[in-house]
Amino acid sequence: MTLGESTGYDYSRLQNPTRQRLEETVASLEGGIDALAFSSGMAAITALMEIFKPGDHIISDMDLYGGVIRLFDNISEKNSIEFSHIDCSKENIEDYIKENTKAIYVETPTNPMMNVVDIKKTSEIAKKHKLLLIVDNTFLTPYFQQPFKLGADIVVHSGTKFLGGHNDTLAGFIVVNSKELSEKMRFIIKTVGSGLAPFDSWLILRGIKTLHLRMEQAQKNAKAIVDFLLKESKVKKVYYPGIEGTTGYEICKKQARGFGSMITFEVESKELALHILKSLKLIPFAESLGGTETLLTYPATQTHADVPEEVRIKNGITDRVLRLSAGIEDSQDLIADLKQAINSFTEA
Ligand SMILES: Cc1ncc(COP(=O)(O)O)c(C=O)c1O
């Protein structure tokens, strides 16, 4: 090779063949024109914030993964990006749009309260006011939901979760559907240097090969667990978009092909919640989600520990709330484990 020639892979921070293959796969699954793979979901969202400048305003849902709230409230705000945290599933978003508003940021369903945001309706507001609609599609993945088809401009993923699917690596994605956003994000990824390493890219590619099988089985398990939880007298509330008659159900049914495998539920006391966490024998008490194994999380002190207490409680994340990510095991084993954990509780 001589000066001015290139294989297209001059330096791994810019691109490497395995990451490129993964990015092409994720772009095609989401129906975007480009996808960029980052070293984690948080690395992806942090890099995405670089398309904004000081003085810009973003309307963000108030129920988001706690790490994203920590990023927005501490780092992005320090960089003079302003946020309005609202309930995008219920409130009138237009009431919060200002002259400097540049984007709307949502997860749907939200982590952990499983609120469903109407993507099409929100995208119409975004288009009317020339805002970017950013949708975190981690919970449903493109297998069940494709936000671009509903008008989103940017799709975000924690690839650590369902895309990777085995709880053995971290990854994140920013998927775009315009050349302008693709060029901006390509400049950012090569500059900030948080692109995904080749080996992790290979692990996520391998995980994606079974995405359809895992999503179906995990959803089947989730539905069986929801049916069980709804009948348990010590379980006071179950949050799952697939429950008919709930506010999110109709919207989720309209905009997605499935309801996914994330369930949040509230039990009658904090003591019972803590008892369940320590009594489970098959289901690990652990922080992640979207893997082959079912995991149970305590959002108040894990995923949402850094969210100010009053915001956490306002969003419904009390100390009686547990979040379950259904895996692909036998549902009867999972239900038996939950049953023994709940039923072995005796009040002090
Ligand atoms: C919905 C959602 N988005 C983003 C993230 C951040 O991803 P990561 O843990 O890969 O940095 C998470 C992590 O739990 C998440 O649940």
C-alpha cells in the first residue's frame, strides 16, 4: 500500500471488520442506515450527548434506567445541557417544548416501571417542532419493536442485554436513519474512542444469532410468571405491558409485535421483598437483564440507587418493588422458586 491508499481499517478505534459486521447487522435489524457499536450502553448514550451543545434543552422521560438519569443530571447538565424530566407516557409533551428544545428522549417500555410511550404520537410532536426523537429499544429489541418505522430518529440500545443475551459482555448501540446523523456519530466515535472491541463485537454477533428464539421463550416465561404473580395475594401490583386492561397494553399491542420479558412487581412489604431476594434458590439476585437466565433485581438500591429518593418514589420505585427479567429456563421451575420464596415468609 502507498500513501493515500487504505484497506478501510486504518486504526481499530475508527473501525475493525468484526465491529463493522456487527454494526451492519444491528442497522439492518432496526431498519436504520447506520449503527455504531460502543463499549457499553452508557458509553453509547454519553457519546450521543455530544451531538448537543451547551444551552440545548432535552425533554426526557422521568422513568429511565438509573444510570441514564445519573448521566443527564450530573454530567450532561454540568456541560450546560438542560433537561425536563416528565412522564412521556401520560403528560402533554408539547407543554414542555421551549425555543432551545432539541430532542425528546424515551425508553419504551420504561425501566423499571414498564410505562409504554406512544412512539408514533411522540414522533409527530417531534416532527412538528423539528426535534429529534430518541428511543431506547433495549427492552423489546428490533425483534418485537422497530422505532424507526414509527417515526423515531435515533434508536439506542444497551447491547449488554437482549442483543448479547448471555450476560457475558457489555455493549451499546446508537442507530440512526439519516446520513447527517451518521456522519456526526462517526466523527464522535472516532474522537471519543469508546467503540466496541473486536472480541466483544464477536460475542454480540454470536448472541444475535439466537435473538428470535430467546425473545420468544423469555416472553412465554414472562407471561406464565405474570399469571402466577397476579394470583398471589402478597403481590400487590404487577407491571407488565401484556396485561389486558392496563394503560400500556393497547399502545404496546399497536406498536410492537410482543410485550417482552421484563416484569416489575410490588409486594406487600419491604421485609417480604428482602426475604424473596435472599430465599430464591434458582433465580439469582443480580443487576442485569435480558440474558438466558432469569434475574431478580431490587431497583431501589441497585439500578436506581443514584436517582434522588423523592424522584424514585414519585416514579413508583418504592422499597417494595422488584424487577424480574425472565430468561429461557422452564417456566414451572421459575414459578416454583418464586412460590417457595414468597410462601416461606412469616411476618416478624
Ligand atoms: C434501558 C437501558 N438503557 C441503557 C442501559 C445502560 O447500558 P449498559 O449497562 O450496557 O451501559 C441500561 C442498563 O441497564 C438499560 O437498562
